[in-house]
Amino acid sequence: MRQMIEFADFECPFCGSFHKTIKAVRERYPAQVAVTFIHFPLPMHRFALPAAGVAECAGAQGRFEAMHDRLFEAQDGFGLKPWSDYATEAGVPDGIVFGDCIKHTESLPRVTEGEALGKALDVQGTPTLVINGWKVGRPPSAEELDAMVKAILAGKSPVEGNQKS
């Protein structure tokens, strides 16, 4: 099993576009590549931190991935409809528990730990990938990411000139 870590921000338009690329890799290599999502909400994005909390509250009910996908698919609706609508769309089973949770998202460990890890690894923007310990300098295209995964699976470096984290 190979490891891909994605530092991302739910409001970041580049992350929203890159989401489709990551999802395709996960579908293409389900047993060979594990993808870990790390929250890295950028301060200039008004809804990034609340969206991270919403994802974590959905995750508390086993719906993180569904909420993750829904938030990236519907970024343009942030601030226009309540977070509870996203929860319904993502299949979060208990709206009352979800509503209580999102009232207390200011110190969710996975969010604060993600931010701290990103800063320690000198993450400058989102999305940032770390593939088997190699920090990728810019988001790769679908073809480039596929080539990187194939290289890792063959026991090689994903790309020349990247930083090992």
C-alpha cells in the first residue's frame, strides 16, 4: 500500500478542481494507494474553517467522505444555504446531533492538527500533496498524478526534483 496525503481547503477552487483527479486515482488504485485528507483551511477563505468543522461533524456520524465530496462539489453555495442542507445531501443520519456539533467546531483536533502539520511541512498553498514522503510542488494533472502513482508502485521516486518531507 502506498500513501498519498492531500493538504486541502474546502473553499479553495483549485482543491475543488483537483478533487476530481484525486477521486479518479482512488477509484483506479483502490487497494494500492491510500489517500489521507488533511485539513489546511487558508485564512483568506471565509468558509474554509467552518467547512472543515462541518466535514468533521459529518465524520463523527460516519459520513466524512460523503461530506468531503459534497463540499467540493458545491463550493459555490457556501454562505448561501445552511450547513444542515449539506448534511442532508451527504446522508448525515442525525441532523440534531450534527447541528449541535457544528456549534462547537472552533477547536476540532483533526483541523488544528492538520494546520500544525501543514505549517511544520512548510505547506504554502492548497492543494499540496505528499506522495510516499515526497512533497509535490504543484498540483499535478490527472496524467501526471497517474504517472507518479505508477512510478511509486514500481519502487521509484514519483518525480524528479521534488522535496522529500
